[in-house]
Amino acid sequence: MYSVVKRILIGSPLASEKLGEQRLSKRVALAVFGTDAVASTAFATQEILVVLVPAAGMMALDYLVPISLVVIGLLAIVTVSYRQTLYAYPSGGGSYIVSRENLGTGASLTAAASLMVDYTLTVAVSIAAGVAAITSAVSALRGYQVELSLLLLALIVIANLRGVRESGRLFAPPTYTYIVMMTLLVGWGLFEYATGNLHQLPVNHHALTHFTGNAAVLAGATSFLLLRAFSSGAVALSGVEAISNGIQAFRPPESRNAAITLTWVATILGALFLGIAVLAVRLRPTLSPDQTILSTMGHAVFGNGPLYLLLQVSTVAILTLSANTAFADFPRLSGIVATDGFLPRQLANRGDRLVLSNGVLVLALGAGALLVAFNGDVSALIPLFAVGLFMSFTLSQAGMVVHHWRLRTPRWQGRLAVNAVGATATALVTIVVVVSKFSEGAWIPTLVIPALVLLFLSIKRHYDRVDRALAVEPGTPLPRIVHTVVVLVPSRVHTGVLEAIAYAKSLQPHYLHAVHVSFDDAQADQMADAWRVYGFDVPLDIVASPYRELTKPVLRYVEELDARWGHDVVTVVVPEFVVHHWWDQLLHNQSALLLKGRLLFRKGTVVTSIPAHID
């Protein structure tokens, strides 16, 4: 049943040689790696207003365009810097790899932790924003944000487990639909306003009071609030890092195709982000707890017709699917870190569909926990968001500065200057984000990131300790082993017991014993009589268990054998019968399974199951 459901949801397995066929074209790659950046245009403007409106009221709209221009300037700097990274590291130039090669282990692990926190928050914020767009259009769904968020998360997980190329093709139409609808909203809205067919929207005083309270005079936007607003808007840069991590997902020439895609993403992001800000200044929509700014402006430009509905549907789709950027990159990053020994090695394993499926599931669990913990509230998640994002930007660009200084390739001075400007700018933004939003939740990633670094180091120490313990020098002679085999006999003699004894004798051990754990004297006498009747030439030891336990008496018995003869290896043979249907298994106890699990942790003990199949 599990296999059937898995094949329906995930699809048929792909052979390893099919990995090259999973490479992405630039158009599909934009949908895989660029949705996060493009989708941020749907909520970044609103988050700027969420910070400013409580202090400045409707006057907050006057700050939108200047703040947006500063964010776009930062976007241009980061984009130019990352284009250089794409060509310098054609095998994958994410912050972790660049920092590892140029800044050392500590910096690289900090970059990895920052990116993992950022990707997890990307998923949570994207899905929460998508649900906010749904509840803006369908008021009956308000109050079910968490449930809707988890449902959308599950759908994205299933899509990503099916494969990178398949998920990209699935997500491309909604991505391009959103870009077209946002371009139409901005272009048509500004045209209608310029021609006098569209006017400023009336102030919704009831909705405004939710943010400003009943104060007659507002304090106005201070420099500190403007910095907070900028840090909220700067989340629009999320996703720029993704392409540098996923270069190997592109078709050859990888670096060139990745650089072109990055330029497309940055251009679309910058144009839409500025266009939304300009349209908002013209229409002056009122910030509302029940409806997004984008929905309010869409309703004003398109009315209640099909274009408004398509705008909302495409917004929901892009916001939800923007989480796909994190699902494309988090598994890749965690797989690289796992290969280096700083994360569990299972994260580097590819699943049936050539996807790093364990990384997908870990990301889903983390994002789901955030959605539940923060009740699917975008504004509550945003302050946590930008810390890891800009910290990874800074480490990547600083690593590129060292890279250029170290190699000094032709025209290295100009490239170094570009990355130095990028590192300085993103470092300043990181400080602004941490300081301005520390009390609102930025302290959480500030603590989580160092904790993750310590976790990485502890995992690495474990693997190093295991490697040292298992290391064998060439020429080491094979050890001589005194072998004892113990056959576990259940409550009666059956076919499985005969096969277990036959198997044990075929091993030709130095000592062979059978052991039966008896819960009362009558059971002990019955088993002793049965053993004599069958005439086995293997001694049977009966161990009393007045408290009806199986595991502890067997463990004590094995310990006594060790103490008696000082054996090197004890093999415990466990006869089991296997039923045909999985539901038949529910009718039988799992004592053998529990015993095998406990014996696994005993040094010098081998556990062997002898299955007796019930056809």
C-alpha cells in the first residue's frame, strides 16, 4: 500500500543516468529559482507600510518610492556581485562554498546556517503571504490560515519530491501569469490615473484605526522607523542567492545561463517593485488587516471582474510557489554540507526521483513548525527573515573579495571593487536589520544561527570519532573469534525454531545453546517436556521471568555466557514467522522486533532473524 501511494504521488523511480536530463532551461529555471524574488513584490511594499503607518498614518505612502529606490539600488549591487560569483564558481558558488574556499570553516558554517534559516523562513513567509491573498479574496476562509498554510505546504512538498524539472514545468505557468498580471496592473493603473479615469481611493478610517489607534496626532516617521521599514522592504532580495547555489541545475553553459537568468530575475523584481510603489503613491490605498494592498489596488484598477480574480489567483499561486526556490536550494545546500560531514549523511542521498528528498522533508518540517508557531502571520515572520539572508550575502561577497585578491586574474582589481562594495552594503543592511528589528524577533535567528554552527561542529566531531574508531591499517591480520550461538525459543516449537536450529548448527560455532524465557513454572515444564520429545541435540536453558519480560532476561543470559566463557562474539538467532498481509501483522506481538533493537546496542553481539513465511 505504501509503495502504491508513493508511486501515485511521487511517480516512477528514475535511473541515476537520467540525472543529466533533469537540467533546466533558462525559462524553466526562472520559475524554479526566481519565484521567491519575483513573489516578494506581492508583500514587500505592504510590509514597509506595516512599519510606517502606525507612526505616520496615510503619510507613510510618501516614503514608499524613496525606500523602494534604495532597495533597488541594493538589488543592483548584489546582482552584479553575484554574477561574478557565478563565473568564478561554475560548479556552484553559494555562500557556503565561497566562504569555505576563502574564509575558513567558521565563516562557511555561519553562511550555511544563515541560508538554512533563511530558506526555512522563505517557505513560511511565502506560504503565509499566499494564504493572506486567499483570505483577502475569500473572507469565509479567514481564521483558517494555519490549516490552509499546511495544506499548501504539503502540495509543494509532493511537487518537489516528483523532481526538479517536473516541479519547474508545473510552476512556470503561474510564475509567468503573475508577471503578466502585475505588469498589467501597474501599467494599466498608471495609464488610467494619468488619463483621469482613476483617482485616489477614499481613506478607510476603520481599517486605518486598527494600525494607528485613536490618537489624533501621530508621531511621524523617525529615522529609526525608516530603517525598520527599509529592512522590511529589503526582503525583496530573497532568492538572489538561490541561483548561485543551483548552477549545476542549468543546462550547459551553466554559468552563462545562470547569469542570464539572474539578470532576468533582478530586472523583473526591480521593475515590478518600483511600479507597485509608484501606483500605491498615486492611488493611496489604506492599509487593512483584512485585505492586502495589492488586492485593494487590483480591485480599484480591474473592478470585480475576471482580471481581478486572475490577479488574486496568480498572486496566491506565485506566493505559494515561491517557496519552491527554497525547496530547490535547501536540499542542495544541506547535501553539500552533509558531504563535508557537518550534517547527517542521509541528507546527501538522492531519492527515487533523483531529488535530495530528505532535505525536502527536513525543510517542510521546519517551515510547518514556524507556520504553526506564528499562526501563519506574515508580519510576525518578516522580522526573522532578513537576518540570515543578508548575513549570507555579506559572507559570500567577502569571500569573493579574498578570492580575487588571492588569484589576481586579469582585471581582478575591478572585480574585487565590485564585491567589496557588495560586501560593505550587505554588511550595513545586516546591522540595520538586527538593530532595528531585534526586539521584534530578529533576536531569534541571531541566536539560532550560532546554535546551528555548534550543532554542525558536534556532528563533524562525531563523524571524525567514528572514522578514527573504524580506521584499519593495511596489513592488519584478521582477528581470531570464539563464537557462541544462542537460539531463542518462543512459547512453542514450530517450523521457524527447526530452521533456526539448523541455521545455527551450520555456523559451526564453538558453543551452541537454546534459551527459552518462561513466565511461570507450568510453561517452563511444558517447554522442557517438548524439548525432550523432539530430541534436539542442543542444550536448552530455561530462564524464569516472573515479571513477564522478554528483553531483560535474554540480555542477562547473554551477559552470563560472556562471564562464563569470555566469548568474543555471541550470535542470537531469533525465529520469526512472516504473514502474507500487513494487516495480519497487527494480530501478532512485536516482541522479536523489540528484542533485536535492544541487542543491537550490545557490543560483540550479532542478531540474526530466521523468517518462517506463512503462505
